[in-house]
Amino acid sequence: MSKKQKKMLARILIAAALMIALHFVPIGGMTRFILYLAPYLITGYDILLKAFKGIKNRQPFDENLLMAVATVGAIVIALTDSGDYTEAIAVMLFYQVGEWFQSYAVGKSRRNISDLMDIRPDYANIESGGKLTQVDPDEVETGSVIVVQPGEKVPIDGIIIEGSTTLNTSALTGESLPREAGEGDEVISGCINMTGVLKIRTTKEFGDSTVSKILDLVENASSRKSRSEAFITRFARVYTPAVVYSAIALAVLPPLVRMLGMGLDAQWETWVYRALTFLVISCPCALVISIPLSFFAGIGGASNAGVLVKGSSYLEILSQTKYVVFDKTGTLTQGVFEVDEVHHNQMDREKLLEYAALAESASSHPISKSLQRAYGKEIDRSRVTEIREISGNGVTAKVDGVEVAAGNPKLMDRLGVKWIDCHQSGTIIHMAVDGRYAGHIVISDIEKPHAREAVRALKRSGIEKTVMLTGDSRKVAEHVAADLGIDEVHAGLLPADKVAKVEELLAQKPARGKLAFVGDGINDAPVLSRADIGIAMGAMGSDAAIEAADIVLMDDDPLKIAKAIRISRKCLRIVYENIWFAIGIKLICLVLGAVGVANMWLAIFADVGVMIIAVLNAIRALFVKKL
């Protein structure tokens, strides 16, 4: 609980104790009025001050004016009629109780955001002359070497050049499982170094690093309001002056009609009391407070789960998603190629992989890297001569003086080697040794561990169609799509083709349904921008994709997509529950107040009670059950 919340709670308790004590003190007249004024001012001085400032700034129509007019009016009636001041104090007291609940709820939902803000590094360590110097992360240039000690945050993105450790990434990904990292591994800012001392060569400036981008996304999220929030803002601007004028009419017109038209007693006190009750009931606090709070809690709950939502408007759109379109590599698959099988080999598997790895040793292509990993030994480049890369075909080289060729069927045809087709999907590397076919190696992109489960979870969430777009070959794409349960697949696409395909899908989808695109690469940025809602992989995704996306998954887990949809739908469900509940109760109580059935105590429930219930309901958006 913050100092401000403690102070407010203390005021409420003191005012309540004074009000109860005075109720049993047998005093009257002006002394009674002055004594009752003390708990009223203790609990309501800030409301009166805000109402005065609103009038002074020519923006009077808000809940503070309603509460001020209603309670001051009730005190005046009690003063002139020698009545009880308890009602007026109780209205202000319970209103402040509602405000305290709202403050507590905002604090609770803000805690997730605050935890995220804790990832902001305060300094970076630069080693100079055998000593560590702490500098502002903004002062560290790209390519500098920084030192991160155990227990410190990684301040800037970079590559480990010395040391190994266990990294706590929970603040970024929402996952508590630590990650091992060593020399050559890329690390992102915001992680906590748990064990070893690391030397990291920075690859970005602090302003462009992951932690800065994340904080910027969160800090600006509230500026992108949803349609529901915008509606409530417009509603309050029209509603508040309307009820003020209605209350004035209720206080003035019926007495005048009775007095002038019927010659009866005007009963001013009765109608003014009803008008004041009408004002208290009409206060739109439940709507004005609980709707933005619901979205804030939804964004906070999502960030706690490792899903960054850039604004409540995107949360609202996500809840309406019916089509989910995936990129393949890096989204549903890891983008890490591994040797899967060796077929029709005419020599030992290990020997064939050795020839392939050495022949491809001059290349930095992912396929070449996968062959070198499968070989599993250090490459001795002195054993390889006459390396020749044939564009679009493969490579030829001499390994230990032996002619080796590694490539696709075109290379085999070029060399006049009869090759055997492969029934398995993946990248096929055909091998020829000394001019004779030696077999082929199947290399596949590995599916992400939760990819299949993610697709199933989306379908359980009511997603009507899942689509995969990829630049990969049709055979590979169809194999992955079939294995994961994707409904529709389009292969061999260039970036412009992906945009065109998304345009086509947007035209096909239901009018009220939205289309989400999930991607990670630079070439996905145009599609992420064009889709109704763009979802980017944040851990390994490109900066361009993260910038273009509306939602970022911090641990690249596609299973989080279904979770994000569930969070958004729960949030919107709570928003609509609060809207209908608040307006429904208000209308009923307004009618009862206008005809004299509802007194000030019922007005307190209609205002403060509804607000507390709506706020407590809004807090539910923070919590989402596991899939």
C-alpha cells in the first residue's frame, strides 16, 4: 500500500470514528453543525477543492462537482430543517471508500508494469586499467565491451565474448525457468546475470536495445485507447451536464407547478432533497473508473505473462480475432536447421557427413552450419582445397585430395551423376564422391516445442481458420502445416506476395472478425502492419517486426498467442459486464430517486456500491488461468 493510500485510509477511518461518536453526543444548534463539519471536511476537502478548480477552469461537469453539490446541499437542508448531517457525511465518506478501492486496484494492476520497469538498468560496467567503472548505459557505444557481474542486469544487447552463466529472463518472458548462456551466445538487455562474470561486446546502443524498446512500448500503451474507452470518455462529457440540468429541473419545476398551477404547498425541501439524491445516484464513477482500469489490468496481466500489448485498442481488436496467419521460419519453427536423416549412403554416415561439412566449410549459410554441427568436430580447413561455389547448385571441393560435390539435383545433373530422389520433406543435400553418387542428407527446420499445441489451443479458442505463409518450398511447407494442423498453406512467397495474400484473406474473412498475422523477420514487417492485428516474436524477432507489430511475444512461444486472445476476451467481457451493470443499476435508481422512493442511502449504494463492485470486477482481468 502506498503512502497516499495509507493517508486516504487514515482520513476515512478518522472521519468515520468522529461521525459515529457525534451520533451519540446530545448536542444541537450551531455547535452540532460545526462539530459535524469536521468529519465532512476531513474526508471531503479534496473533492470540494477539485470541484472548485473545475469551475474555475470552466470544466465543471465531473463527478467531483456532483458529489460537492449533493453533499453541500444535503448539509444545507439539514441545517435549515434541524435534521441529521449523517447522510451528507456518509455520502462523502463512502465515495472516498470507493476512491480508495479504485486506487488500490490501480496500484495492484500497475504492480506488473512496475515489475517490468525494474528491468531498466541503472549503469553499465566498463573495465579500464583493471578496474570496473560504472557509466550511464546511454554513454556506451556499439562494439564496446561491458562486464556484467552476478546479480546485475544486462544493460545492453550484445554477444558474450568471455564467461558463462545462468540468465533469469522472467522479467522479459514471464517464464521462471533460467537459461544457460556462454561464449558466442547473444544476450538481450533486461536479463539478470545469476552466476558467472560475463564480458559482453555490445551490438546496439542503449536506446535501440531490447529493454529500451520494451519500456517504450509499455509507457506508451495507455495513449492508444480502445473504442470502449473512447465511448466512455464521450459518454461522460454528455452525461454529466445532462444529469446536472435534470437535477436542477427536478428541484425547481415540480415545486413551481404545485405552487402556480395547483395552489398547493411547493414542498421545496422534498424536491431539492430528491434532486440531490438524483445527483449522487447519477455520478458516473463506476463507468469512468472501471472501464480504463479493466483495460489497464488486462495489459498488466498480459505483460506478466510475457505478452506486451501496445495499447488497449489492440486488446479490443485481438478479442475479435477469427483468422490467425503465421509466418513459418522463426515463428512456428525455430529457424535452426538440423541434419535429420542420411539416405542411400554408400559409405559410413559419419564419413559422408565429414565430407559434406568440410566441403561446405567456407560457407556461413545456415545449411552449411547445420552440416558442421552434425559433423561435431573442429573443421581443419587445411584438408580442403579448390572450393568452388556454383550459385543455385551447391559446392565442389577437394577433401584430402578426393573430389567432393554437395548440392541439389541441378549440381548432380551438371556433374553427370545419377541421383536418387528423396521421399522426405526438407532441404536435400545430394553428395557425390570421386564422381559417384554417395547418398543424400536430409536437413530440416525444427518445429518449436509448443507449435502443435499452440494451433490446437487457437482452435479451442474459437479461431475459424489458421493459415501459414512461407517462402519455403511447397513440399516442406505442406509437411509442416500437416504436422501442426494448419488449415491452409501458401508456399514460395516473396514479401510482396505475403502482403497480397493477406489482402486476399482480409477480403474473405467475416465482417466482424479480425485477422492476426504472426511473424518475426524483417520481411514480415509490411504484413504485420497490414493485418488487423500484428503479433511479433520479441526474443529473436527483428527490430523492424517488433516496431511494426501491435503485440509482442517476449519468449517467442506461439502458445502465448492463444493466451493473449484469452486475456483480451476476458478483459472485454469484464468491460461489457461493468458497462451494463453500472448503467442498469443507475437507471433503476435514478427513476426511484426522481419519484421519491430512493433516499440518500440508496443513492450511496447506486454510486459508491456500484463503483466498488465494478472496480473489484475489473481486477479480475489481471488473472488468467493456464491453458
